[in-house]
Amino acid sequence: MVIMMKESNVGWFDETVIYNGVHAGGEGAWKKNTRNREAGMPGIIPAKYIPQRAPNILWKKYRAELIMKGIRAQKFDPNPSYCKYGDSSEVPE
């Protein structure tokens, strides 16, 4: 996001305020997602378990049903190609 703002000529003050706001606002959800994933709790519904119509069930309960069926958190590539710049804030050449 920082790279995008630099490429779009967003001023340093606005860039800093926006980055810090997104970081502060999303930090709790990011940490909770990490804890859930480390505990093996699924965060993505495998294709064969996606309901054909919208179920009248909350995610917490549906996730518990998935866990009972043996569904666990998916493993992800820690360095996918679309994240090749990692935590860099420098605009690539």
C-alpha cells in the first residue's frame, strides 16, 4: 500500500497518516486471524463445502461444523510472487 501511495504521489504526511490508521485499525483482526490459523481453525471454506445457497448460520458455528468434519486451516506459501517486495516501502525500479 505504501508503494502504491508513493507511485500515486501521495504526500508523506497523508501517506503516514493513512498507513498508521490502517495499521492500527487492522492490527487486532490480523493478530486474531494469526492465532486462529495457528490453532488450525479454518478461515477459508474449501470449495466442496461451500453451500449452494446462503445458509442461515453464523460463521463461528459453521466453522465449528467444518472443524468437526476435519477441515483445518490451509497452508499458504509464505513468499508468494505477488508479495515479492515483502515489507519494503521503496518503489521498485
